[in-house]
Amino acid sequence: MPKKLFEKDAQALDLLMETGVEGACSESVADRVCVVESVLQLIGQMPVDDPPANLVEKTIARCQRTPAAAHEQYPNHRPPLMS
């Protein structure tokens, strides 16, 4: 069954990335940390391909195509972790 991540999972992921879960957190966030850790472990088991040779050029081109107004209009927008 596929896992679905929610806003609390985003908070748990932020906590993992920023503090390694050493900081204090609410019980509900602590529960979500377990879910996020299981997803990250699964991702860690996936094979890793070398990035394309033109990755930097493609990234810069995409950034240049992205209108700055979209970033200004939604400065706190984060795309969903998983759908």
C-alpha cells in the first residue's frame, strides 16, 4: 500500500533535517517522524543513477524560464512531498 505524506510529515521531515530529531517535539510530530524515517529508508534502498552530464545547464535554463512573479506571489509555497 503506498504511503501518503501529510503536513505533519513535512514538519517531521524538517525536524529530521534540521535537528536529527534531537529537539523537543509534540507527540503527533514524533509519530510522524517514524513514518518519514520509513519512507526515507525505502528511498535509501533505491538504486542511484549518475546525474545527466547537462544537469547544471538544464537547471539554470529552467530557473531562467520560471517567472519571478510566481515566487513573489507564493513565497512560502512548498510542493507536496508525495502524492
